[in-house]
Amino acid sequence: MRHRKRGRKLGRTSAHRKAMLANMAASLFLHETIKTTEPKSKELRRTAEKLITLAKRGDLHARRTAAKTIHDKEILRKLFDNIGPRYEDRNGGYTRIVKLGTRFGDGASMAVIELVE
């Protein structure tokens, strides 16, 4: 039974899942909107909102904690200099998921995840 087990496995090993979510979070912060499947976008929301909350704090420990997930220095700089201060007076809910329907090839439910203005 999966009682009280958080998160989706997404058909991947834990290392693959962690790397995929880190890369998707970096792409989200770089482009501010990405198109992916609905379960992946719901998992990405958890990761991205935690990183934005760290960016709102803005101290050195928060930057180093976020650097464990986001390995690109330019994206990390954008997260802490632009995206974090943008949500300074907002208490969560930094992302929006818009459902798009099903993908033609395999019928997977697609969604767009974007940063809220």
C-alpha cells in the first residue's frame, strides 16, 4: 500500500527522476514557461516552488542550497536576482499549470507550466 507516500515515481529511478526535475526546473527558470506532461508538471511545481522560496530569502545558505539542484550559475543568478524578488510579497503559488489535452502520439495528458506574473 502507498499510504502517506508523497510524490510520483514517473517510471524512473530516483537518480533519473532527481536529475530530470532539476533540469526541468532550470528550463522553467530560463524560459519561464515549458510544455510537458501533466504528472511531470505537477511534480515540477513542488521542486520549483521550493527553489523560489529559497530565492526569496536570498542569503548565502539559501543560494548554496539551491545550487545543489540548479547547477548552471547563470540560471541560479537569474533565480536569485530577478525571479526571487519578483515574488517578495507573495506567499506561495508561484507557478500555474494549464492543461492542454492529450498528445497525439501516445495520448499522454499535456500541460504548460509557467511562472505567475
